[in-house]
Amino acid sequence: QAQNDVYGFRLNLRDEDPTKLRRWMDEMDQHIRRGISGNDKQYSALRLAMHTNNVGVVSTSAGEYVNSQKLRFLRACDWHPEEAVKKMARFLELKLEHFGSESLARDLTLRDLPAGDLRLWKEHGYFQLAEERDAYGRAVLVFVGKQQYRLPVESVVSVACAQCSFLFELSIIFVSFSIGCCVCMTPPTLMELKYILSFFIFCCVQIRVLLYVSMIITKDETIQKTGIILVFWGHGHKYVGDGRATLLVDVLTCVPFRQVGNHLCYEDSSMQRLFGVVARVALTWGSVRTRTHQGTSMECAYNLMTYGIPRNAIPVNNDGQIEMDFFRSFIEAIEKRERNDEATRLTTQQRLEQLDRHIQQQLQQNRNIMINNNIQPY
């Protein structure tokens, strides 16, 4: 089945039989109750989410949002209820770490991203949803590695968390002794080394954007059912961060979409470090689902076409320059939709408040009538 997924043959579109679905959802409820009833740390965020309402207030009547997300994670785990609950718990742990407890019982929005994160993402487009789906109707997500290398070091450090910034400064102090977990093929200059070290810091920015994107795209039930194709475009990416790559791979195992195929594209055969990343990806997602492609931008793009991924799905032209037109349109569409959603929410809230005031006024009028007519209440 994994090989069929990669090539697009006989897609694993499981018939969602209502009886089976009800049984799977009931099994998820059992695993959730078992997980949050103990003291296991991996379920701490899930435990908090089950007792938090959509405005971030702890409430015993909460848990509705978690229940609404069960099907999304069940589909992402190929209908394995226990694995779905574990994935949901890990995802909520990441939401808690990067967005705070108030984000646990609602979907993420662009407003949840720090201004610096959003600015870097908009300007450099290092993580994009492809304009076209593959030949089998599956969405394609593209990570363009070289875009992070072009980020100004100061802008990356400015949006980093305190811990990452401290590690950055510490690494610069000990620059003559070690270059940390990053490896380059030729001796780096000091500025190049700063870029390498900034990759580690940039990790927290990428994780927040990835968590947000995973929630946005999986609102589409078709994507939930057919899965996602991931393309890691390594052309122009001179350095490979060993620990950082492992961290991002781990995060990708927690997001609520099914990864049916993973493609790593690169040009420089001297980047032997990349194969260590490939090995970890293969161990995590399965070697059958992972493909590597070496060659020029044009060669890799056309090689991907043999897997049903159209040329226009890769936002990089034949000269290796990234294309941002569709990405900017995508961001603008999200911003517009979220503004409309917020306006609708506020309008609904205002109407509810008006209705509540009207009810209170009616109750007060009735009380006044009873008092004036000396009518005793029951």
C-alpha cells in the first residue's frame, strides 16, 4: 500500500462506514480517558485541552474542541485509534509549547503567529502549499531549504525565543572550538557560520508556521482522506543541520495529515550529510515512502513528474529562482477568510449579547408588572 501511495496507484481511500467509524471514535474516547486519567506527561496538554474552553478558560464542560478534532487525526493515522490519540497528544504538546494554553481548544489563526514569524514567512516563502495538486488529487507541500539560508541573521535572532538566542550567542563565543551540530563541506567564514547557527534558531519559527499550515490545509476533508506529498527542495541549501533536521522530522510526525510520499531533491553530490537526514526520514516514515532525487533543478522537477507531481507544483523555475506569486495569493486569501470569520464571530457575539439584553429587559418588565399589580411569584 505504501508503494501504491507514492506512485498514486490504488489510493487508500477507506470507505468510512458509519458503523466502523462509530466504533473507531469510541475506541479513541477510551484511549483519551485512559491517557488523561493518569500522570503520563505525554498526555498533559491533552488533559488540559479536555478541560479548557475555546476562550482559554478552564472549564469542566470543555472538551468539545478535542472531540471535533478526532476524525482529523484518525484519518491521519490510517484509522488506528490508539495511534491517532497519541498523535493528537503530541500535537497539542507542541501547540502548548509554541502558542500557549489559550490555543489548545481552538484552531490556530495568523494572529497566533508572532509578527516576526509571519514577516519572515511572507518575505521568503520557505514553506509553501503548491499551486497544483498531483495527478491523483493530493496536495503538495514544498519546503525550500535555500530560502532560510538567505534570511538576515539579525531578523532570525530577533524572532527567536530566549533560549535559542542564548545558544546562538554562546555558539558565536566558542566559534573557534566548534560549529555545533551543523556541518559544511568547506571551512566557513564567520558570517557563514552565523548563518549556519541561525538555522537552529530558525527552527522554532518553522515549527510554528508548520503547525499553523497543518491546521489550515486539513480543514479540507479531501486532503484529510487522500494525504499529503512532501517535497524537500535542497537546491542552493549549502548546510545541513543534523539535530535540526531530526527535530523537524519529529514535528512532521505529529501534524494532523497523512504523509503518503516524501521526496528529497538536491544537486551537490558532496552533501553526504544529507544522507543521514534521508536515513532518519526513511526510518520514521518508511523507506518505501521516501525518494531522493539528485540533479539540476530542471532534472529534479521533471523526475518528480514520474511520480505524478506536475512541474508547476514546484515553486522554483528552471534557473533555480523561487516563485512567490501563488504563495502571496495564498496568504492573502487566508487573511481575507480569517478577517471574514472574525467579523462573523463578532456579529454573532453581538447578536447573542443583544438577545441576552432583550431577555433581561423582558424579565425586568415582567417583574415590574407583578410588583405593580401585587402579584406574588410562585
